[in-house]
Amino acid sequence: MSTINRWAINESLLQSYRSMFISSQAFLLAVGAIVIGKSSALVYVTAAVGILVTWSIWFPVVRARHRIVDYYKYSTNLSDDDRAQLCSEHDYVHDAERRARANQLFGITTNWRRTRLKMDIGLPLLFSSIWVALVVYECSRT
């Protein structure tokens, strides 16, 4: 499979993962809002699940996927000599030192661009803030 095809597939997966996580948070928030005042325990459990999904699944999965997208996106422009120096996809995702060297070849300094900061950090923080607000509200009611 060509590098461009790998880039396209991984970009599509990244967008799909974001959509799934946003949808799951919207569903969980709806459940949390519906049960406020009816069952404190259910509010707390739903909030815990929402925050757990956000920080133990959403953030790590999306962060890894956007690194993979960058790996293939920027490697399409490399010469054969530079591509031969490139680390593996796995190393790019999991090894900060090798990723930094690859980013030098790619001509980038970070994998965090403005849109990614909004989508992959801003949204999880927003959802987490809403969960905290719901829990605080529920605590103040009891």
C-alpha cells in the first residue's frame, strides 16, 4: 500500500475516532443530565465513566492516531534517502526521541497544530469541565 493511501486511511480513522468519542460523550452527558435529581449514584457513575472514557481512551487513542497521520503525511514528501533514515511508525508514536528526529526530517517541530489543540485537548477539557460541573451541582443538591 502506498504512503499516500496509508495517510488517507489513517486520517479517515482519526476523524472517525473523534466522531465516536464526541458522540459517546454527548450520550453520556444526556444520561447524566436526565438523572440529575433522581439518582446521585447514577450521576456519579456516569460522570466517572465519561471522564474515564475521555482521558484513558479518547485522548491516548486520538493522540496516537494523529501521530500516525503525521508520519504518513510528511513521509510522502521525503526523498528516498531521508525515508531510509525514518524510524518505524510504531517508534514514531511511542518513542519521543525518534519522533523528534523524524520531525526534523519532516520539517516540523510539533504534532500539535491549532485544530488538533482544539479538537484533541480543548474538547476533552470541555467535556471534563461539564462533568465536573454536573457532579458539583449534584453534590450541592444533596
